[in-house]
Amino acid sequence: PLVSMKDMLIKAKEEGYAVGQFNLNNLEFTQAILKAAQEENSPVILGVSEGAARYMGGFKTVVSMVKGLIEDYNVTVPVAIHLDHGSSFESCAKAIHAGFTSVMIDASHHPFEENIATTAKVVELAHFHGVSVEAELGTVGGQEDDVIADGVIYADAKECEELVKRTGIDCLAPALGSVHGPYKGEPNLGFAEMEEIGQITGLPLVLHGGTGIPTKDIQKAVSLGTAKINVNTENQIASAKAVREVLAAQPEQYDPRKYLGPARDAIQATVQGKMREFGSSNKA
Ligand code: G3H
Ligand code: ZN
């Protein structure tokens, strides 16, 4: 069923695993991720960036597509539809009214007081509708859609504590060296800060930029209170590789089902692997 992230993440933190957020790009991504979740008997968060929502038609299209597939595929595991990196109160409000069950308000690039004010406003509306809220502090590196980071700034523990106290968010994404897109070399995550922020806030933490983080770092992050890990690029790479392989072997092929079907299978396999790695399999 469609649910918010709240209970999913509290349970994950208590039991020592992380729920994956896998980003939607089109119908095939949605099919693959829902199938993977059902197959693994795992809770799942469907991440939808503003850019991806625009690409697919809009928030309403996304909600209808997800609801349709949940019925057609008889999906029984908990599923959240989550706005990823929501850029404004207006955008979060639109997603909530379209039926999203969770939103991220990413006002991390604004001054601290402005971040708090916007986040608090989103929380008030969201909680009224039973929708969960994620907020961010610091800067995630790399680029995602319209969000380009010009420098990686680590989240500050005192600011995290204050943001949580003054807004009532459900989970927090403290940027601690993670990057959107592939890493140049090994990621260098701020685990000491992660531990401090996890303890000081008491909230489930979110790790953005999940693509390319080694398993030992994933396990360490989970042990320090990370209960949600976002992955997009790795699925995009897997699906593009499958399309290239089919079209290279069959240059005359024109039926989209013949190249997007294998792409869908590749995404599903990638997601199932992540669910096992994150420990969310059989936790539905
Ligand atoms: O918000 C989405 C992500 O943080 C995904 O990061 O594309 O590096 O896996 P990624
Ligand atoms: Zn992100």
C-alpha cells in the first residue's frame, strides 16, 4: 500500500537497516522498482525529482502511474512516493495535493533561518495530510537536474539540532561528503559528524548520492543511524548499458519493448541487489 516514510524509517533505524529510495525516470523504472520491492518483500521509496516529474508529465501523472501499477502488480509491500529535492514550499504543496505521501524540502542552499522557515511551513502542511518530510543541511556534491552544487559544505551538528527542534521534520539529510552521480575516486564520508548528528537529533538520517558508495561505508552509515539511502545514477547506468547492448547486437531493432524491456530487467536486478545490501529485504 501507499504510505508515508515515517513508520518505515523509524522501523529501519530501530532494526538496523536502510530503506532504499530509487528514483523514477519513466514507466520502466517504476515497473522495475515496484517489482524488485515485491520480489524482495522490502519496503521502498520511489524518489521523484521535479525534473523527472516534469519529464513524465507532472505530479498527477506520476501518482496515477504508481497507483495503477500497485494494483496491476498486486504490490503489498509498503511504498512511499517521495518528492526528491523539492525546491520550494509551492512545489511541495503541489506534490502533496497530487497525492505524494512524502516530500523533501531542500532549502539547504538558502540562509539557515530561511531554510528553517520554509521547512517549518512545509511540515505544517505535510503533517496535516499525513505526509512525511525530509530536510537537508549542507551541500551534496555533483549535479542532479537543476540542482548544481558549486562546493561541498558539510552539515553542522548544532544547526541540525536546531533545525530538527524548530521544524518537526521526520528525517534529516545532513550532507557529509556524498556526491550525486559517480564519485571521482573513493567517497570520503564524514562518519564522525554522522554519528554526532544522529545522536543529537535522534532522527533517522538520509544518505544522498548512494551510487558508488562501497558496501563497508554503507554498513558503517547504517550503524550510525542512516535509515534511507538514495540511488539513481546506478540504475540509469544499468538501463543505458542494456539498451546499448540490444541496439549494438540488433541495429535494425525499432520496437521499444525489445530494448526497454531488457533495460527494465537490468534496473530490477540492480534494485534487488541494493535492497539486499541495505538490509531491507524481508522487512516489509
Ligand atoms: O536524491 C537522489 C540521489 O541522492 C541519488 O544519487 O544519483 O548519485 O545515486 P545518485
Ligand atoms: Zn539527492
